[in-house]
Amino acid sequence: MLEVKLHDIGEGMTEGEIVQYLVKVGDRIKTDQPLVEVQTDKMIAELSSPCSGVVTKIVINPGETVQVGTSLIYIKADNNSEEKQPTQTEEKHNPYIKAILPSEKSGKSSLNTFHRVLATPYTRKIARDNNISIEDVRASDLSGRVTEEDVYRFLKGEQIVNEPIAEVQQITIKKETTDEIPFRGIRKKIAQKMTKSLFTIPHVTHFDEVNMSNLFKIREELKASGESISVPAFLIKALVISLKDFPIFNAELDEENDLILLKKNYHIGLATNTDNGLLVPVIHDADKKSIKEINEQVKTLTEKAIAGKLQPIEMQNSTFTMSNVGPLGSTGATPIINYPETAIIAFHKTKKQPIVNDQDEIVIGHIMTLSMAFDHRVADGATAVAFTNRFASLIEHPHKLMMEMI
């Protein structure tokens, strides 16, 4: 009997949600036939069969979230079937984790049973780092899930008291009506990653303005000659040049080894709003691409993100993230850093407003606001200001941008 387990399908995932099974018990299947769809923090992936045979048991129900290593399906392999052997890398990321079978859920006794506390991997890490047994922490949530706040309260010695609800309150609650949205899939993964980022990184946000007038003129000239280049393509190229001058923002903090790792690759993440949540496709090696190539890749990745067709490799290894929320009408924000990066920059709405030019004349300018959040453990405010000044200079004087690419 062969077990098909949930394995790590990208960037050290620890759990996944079972979306749907593509087979049922009794089905005859072939090697590499898709068996189940799993929702990770970034995409829906299919797990395929390592052999041909017959499905004898499906362990986990659709909609449940399970840990990597959990058995999902049992297959009776054909005698002449050649089972695909996992590589050493796959074995490393596939530790065996015992699944809780239906018989165990119903309360029947079995050997080596244990009480598993509901908590996210990050919450468990906080508990381990503070030498706390997660089983000793009392949950404040009525669902029984232990949160990061519960662990910190336990660390401070604060007790959680679940007081009974008064009769009048109970009557009021019964009369309330609500619509329900399942909190799972990409939305839940985004929440977990954002929480980890905010709890781990001391965020500081710097705001600035950029005069886009000259850049808009160049875009119009290019458009008249038959070349249509989007604003984000110019922004990305200016960011890469600025990051080379200030490599501290293209870095990652390695706390375990007390090192700041300055990345030599410039992989720019594009925070993209989709119907399924916020996705971050990546322009890899942006420093080696022309503005025209960047423009084409931005368009392609954005379309794939909206259509839900991004591949895992297209969302991996970003070193710095940008968010272009101006087209949505944003005038300012405090973006959350894409952990474990050091900084993120958000570009907001460009507005026409009176400005004073170099000849002390009042003219109409196109002013864009930006906000840059950075890790204050790694960089300081003065460095962030110098970074955005360098970026603004390249955008406000596009000829400087062109000279840097020669």
C-alpha cells in the first residue's frame, strides 16, 4: 500500500489546504495522473500519483488545512508499476507527520494519541523561542486556536478569563445575522505572512514626492514614435540603479548568524491585486534587462497573476518589492515589508498641482507621492531619505536615467 503525502512544493511551505480531490475511492489511476488540488499561500497546485494502481482510501476532507508530511491518499499499486522515487531534496522536505484519522477524531482510543493544539507555525515558533510549551497556553479564541497574542500574554504571566455571557447579551447575539466569507486559502496565507512581518520587523515608513512631468513627456514622445512603455517599467529601472547605490535595501537580515546579507541579484517583486488576493510576481535580474524588456515582462506577469496562471518560479526569490497603487486612487499608505526583505516602496496617485520650477516660475507639475517602509534594524531614516532622493533624481531627470544604462 502506497501513501501519497503532502510535500513541500515551494519556498519551504509548512501547510496547505485541500481544495478538491480529482479521484475517488475505487478509481484506477495511472502514473503522474493528478490526484488532488492543494492551496498554498500563493497558488493552487496539483499533486500527481507516483504510480499506477487503485485508490483505496482518502484520508483528509476537502477544506481542511494540514501539515506537510500528512498522508492524503492510499493507493494499492500495480505489481508492474514502477514507483517514482523521491529525490534527496524531496525527502528532506517531506518529514513524516502522522495524520489524524477519522477514527481518532471520533474519540476512539489508539496508541500514541496526543492532544494537538490549534496554532499556526509562526505562533509555535514564538512559543519555542521563549521556551514555552504551546500546550500550556490558554486560547482566548472560542475556536480553541492559540494566537501570538495568547503566547505573549502567557509570557507576561497574564491569565485569560472567559467570563459567561449575560442572558440579555445571548438574546442579542441570537438576533444578529451575518454573511460569512471563508477565511482560508490565499487570504489566510497573506494574513499569516503579514502578521509575521509586523511581529518580526520594526517598520519605519518614509514619505516623499516625485515630479513626474519630464518622464511623462518622454513617454509621450516614445508613444508618438510607436513605442508604448508603461510608467512601472521606468520606476523599476530607477529602483534597480538606486539599489546598486544603496545595497542595504537589497538585503536580508540573518539573525541566527548575526549577518546582513547584501544580495547581488536584483529581483523586483510586483505587488499585484487580484480577485484571489495579493500576489507578488517577480522580475528576475531586472538589472540585466532593458526598459522595454521590463515593460513586456510587467505586462505578462500582471496578466498571469490576474488570471491565476503564475508558476511557482515566477513568485520566488524577490529581493525588493514595489507596489504601484496610484491607478487605484491611493494618496498614501504604510506598506508592510515582504518578509524577509529589508524594504518595500509604494507608488501612489499622481496629481497635477502648482510647483515652483528652477526659474522661480509657478507652473503645473505632475506630482507623485511615494511611501517606503524599511527594517529599522538594518537601515536608518537618513539612508532611506538618501535612497528616495537618488530615485527621485533619476525620475525627475530622465536623461540621468538613460546615462546610467549606457
